[in-house]
Amino acid sequence: MSVPDIAHVRDWLLGLQQRITSACADIDGKAFLSDPWRKPEGERLQGDGVTAILENGNVFERAGCGFSQVRGPQLPPSATQHRPELAGAPFEAMGVSLVFHPRNPYAPTVHMNVRMIAATPAGGEPVCWFGGGMDLTPHYGFEEDARHFHRVCKDALAPFGEDKYPRFKRWCDEYFSLRHRGEQRGIGGVFFDDFAELGQARSFEMLQTVGDALLPAYLPILSRRKDTPYGEREREFQLYRRGRYVEFNLVWDRGTHFGLQSGGRTESILMSMPPLASWSYRREAEPGTPEHELIRRFLVPQEWA
């Protein structure tokens, strides 16, 4: 199996990062800070990247979109749990990952990641695969938003086979689950990993299509909700639900574990965290309230598209 041209993949990923941050900066009115970085010589993990971050904006309380390309002598455990034959293999990984936390509680948080990993087992040929997806985490549920987000995901994957959206949608529901609490992180979207079954060229094309779908999936929702009036009650509930987001990223997320286990750049790995979050002991939403409706109606896997 041939490995895609690394320079071509890198150029596309950097272009995707630029397109997304430019569009979101136009909405916010504040520019992203671009922070290029390179791992120092002598560290176990080598490589470079660009972290684009917007904090204390007009629309986004915190929005991070990072590109990285790294090389290491040994795949971390989080990357080989489904590929034990690659344990100990040197690897190269690159991708774009983003999490946007809007200021308005009615505007949902969004996450997207698109990545490629290549590894070379001892005495073997290079192995390459792709992964990623996108998912939406509302604090207040709106059916039109959920249906729009999933419809864009479904339409983006349609050219690659009728099985892809339902399969990746189910995978997303299963993955973005706070298993220690028995609840979903949000309304899902699509997620795939260890993917190369369409061949290298077509699999990369699918990755590109998913990445390019982020803006049409998210920006119409953001535009609808970013100026909705809200008060202290909604803000307090937003911070409480952000606490769940933090729990998932630190306890379950393979991307976070991969970065930390491989010696990645901590500031870039943890840019997904919200600027503020809170926790409450055994908090229960009152039946009939919008907060209870989120949990009862929206944080349950279901067919949206």
C-alpha cells in the first residue's frame, strides 16, 4: 500500500486551517493569533505546527484550530490498541484539530479533527490510515440545528458509499460518550478511525470532503444563535455542561491521550479546553425546563438526518 505524498497532505491541511480560521474571524470581528512552533532537537517527538487561537472574542470565548506534523520512534498505546502488529513502530502523524467554544450559551460548541498517520513496522512496508470527523455539543437543544448539522455530514459522505454516514454516525455516538456517567457528550455527528478501505487516494479524498464540510455544517447554526439574549441561568448551565466536555477530553479522548503519550506539545493538545467550566454535585435539571429537555431529548442517540 503506497503512502500519500506527505507534502501534498500538509499543504491541504494548512489550507484547511486557514480557510476555517479566516471565516470564523470574519464572524467574530477579532483575528486568530497564529503561533508557529517546532519541537526542540533532542526531544523524543520531532516536528512542527501552527496553533491558531482566538480568546475573549465577540462571538467566541475560546476558539482553537491547530495544525501539527510530528514524527516519533514508537507509536503510543492509544494508536495501537486496534493495530497490535504496529506496536513499537516509528510513525509520522499530521492533522488539523479544532474546538470552538462560543460565548453565547445558545450557540453550540463544535469539534472537528482530520488526520493521517503512517507507520513502518520492522521489516515491513509503510502502513497509512486516516481518521477524524466532527460533532456538535449544544447546551440548549434545537431540532433544526441538529438536523442541519447531520444533513451536511450525510451529504458530504454520500459520494463515498451509502454505508458511510450511518456507520460513522453510529461510531460517533459510541465514541463521544461519557461512559462513566452513561450520557452522551452532545448530539454527535460523524467519526471514523483507522480508515484506508477505499485505497489511499480515495480515502484521502473522503477526509478532505469531511474537513471541507465543517463550515457549511456549523456556520449557519452559529449565525442563528450567537446573538440570542441570555441571562445568568443560561450562562451557569453552559459552564456546567462544559464541565462534561472537559471530563470527556481528559478521560476518554484518544486524540488527547495520543498527544500526551507521544510527547506532543501540551499547549496545543489542551487548547480544546473551555476557558471556564464548573461542576455541581448530583445536579438534576427540573422536568419541563429547557435544561431538562437537552438531557431528555437531545443527549440521546437518534436519527437526525
